[in-house]
Amino acid sequence: MSAIQVPTSRYWWKQPLDRVEGTWIAIALVWCLIMFFMMPYWHVYGKQNLANEAYRTTPDAYQKRAQEVVDKYTVRTETDLKIPVVHPPAGSDVYLIARLWQWWPMIELEEGKTYRLHLMSMDWLHGFSLQPENINIEVHPGYDHVVTITPTNAGTYGIVCNEYCGIMHQTMASRLYVVK
Ligand SMILES: [Cu+2]
């Protein structure tokens, strides 16, 4: 029999299962089940995966909310572009906009306090990468992506875009401050 000819017995599934084949099916099934249950287990106990939420929204609505926070909690501006540095109260919502080719505004958080960090792109796909921590979040247009974060170490962190987004992609960098 070859693969291009019609099998002599067309009802191949009615043939008895070979013991070796049955054993491999059982092994594969058990392994699938282990991996299936490891996903939720690791999400809860692995302390590795971020618990994300995502909501559909529009650039205008998102921009408006980001602007409100900037108007209220800007403490200073930085760089030649006068990018506002926002220091929101603990427990509040803080918005970060990704767009060609900039992160806006800069954010300053307090160590040990919890915040809801919102991320959205105004144009197309960008990648939020927090350095030197290994935290990576895809930033999509049209989705308000929320991450609940509690910074544990004070310092200055770098934010870079890790999705190639155009000719000035390499300049799309910013800072995140964590203060005591
Ligand atoms: Cu980008």
C-alpha cells in the first residue's frame, strides 16, 4: 500500500488498536493533561506571568483619560520634548500612550504601592519592554491593556519598544521612575 493509493480496507479505524499505539496515545494524553493544568497552576504560583485585563476603547477616549491624569499629577517635565513626568497617587490608574515613536508621559511610582498601569497604542503595534526587568507586554491599538503592578525596588527603569514599528523605532525609549 502506498500513500497515493486507496487503502484496501477503507474502514481502518475498525481495526483493533495495537498495544504500542495505545500506549503512546495514553502517554500523549497524560502529557497533554499535565501541560493543560500546569498553565493555570503556573499563572497563580509561578510568580512570572502578569495578570492582564484588556478593554476595547478608542484612541480619543484613551487620550482623554491619559490627559486628565497628566493635567492632575505632573510633577516636572523632562528632555527637550518637555515630556511630563506623572506621579499619581498610590492605588490610582496611570496611563501610558505608545505612538510613533514615543512613550508618553513618563511615570514615577512609589516603591511598595500598587497601581493600575494602562497601556495602549495610538497607531499600530508596539511592545512595552521594561529594562532591566524581564517584563514584556504587547501594546495594541484599540485595546486598553491594564496591568496591576507593585514595584518592589526603587530605581530608574528603561522602557523600550520591542516590536519593530518603523523607521525611528530605535528612538522609542523612555523611563519609569520608582521612588521610595
Ligand atoms: Cu514602537
